[in-house]
Amino acid sequence: MQQYHFLKIVKQVKIKYMKIVVDFINGRMTALDKGIVATPEDRESLESFAKANHGSMDLVLMQMAIQYGYKMALEDVSEVVVLQVLQSKHDE
């Protein structure tokens, strides 16, 4: 019985910290949309901008690429967190 109680506490703490991570990711994703340089929605948008500018605006292109990479990383982490939360709820 004591082990079950311990596991329940661990799951509650795990879900609490996962919510903190999700809130952090959501905040960062929102910040990406509010910057001076637009964050591309997808790779095609980034490639389209790169082709259209013909080598000018390289600093903007570089920043867009950095932000897109950051966005992809946040989406990957978010997916893992969501899967962990769903697994925790399923295990209850």
C-alpha cells in the first residue's frame, strides 16, 4: 500500500512538472511569433524566402533559419511531453 502511495505522488509531481514544461514551450512558441523577424511556418516557407531574396538579406534568412530550428526543437519536446502525460493518465 505504501509503494502505491509513493507511485501516486511521483505521478502527480511528474504531471506538475510536465505542465510547467508545456507552459514554457507555449510561451516560447508565442514569443517566436512576436519577433521582428518572422518565424517560418514550415521548411517550404523558409526555402521560398531563400529563393526569392537571391542572396540579399542573408542576416534575415539566417535568423529565420535559427528560429525555425528552434521551433522544430520545441515541437519535438512538446510531442514527447504530451506522450508522457497521456501515458501517465493511461497508467492511472
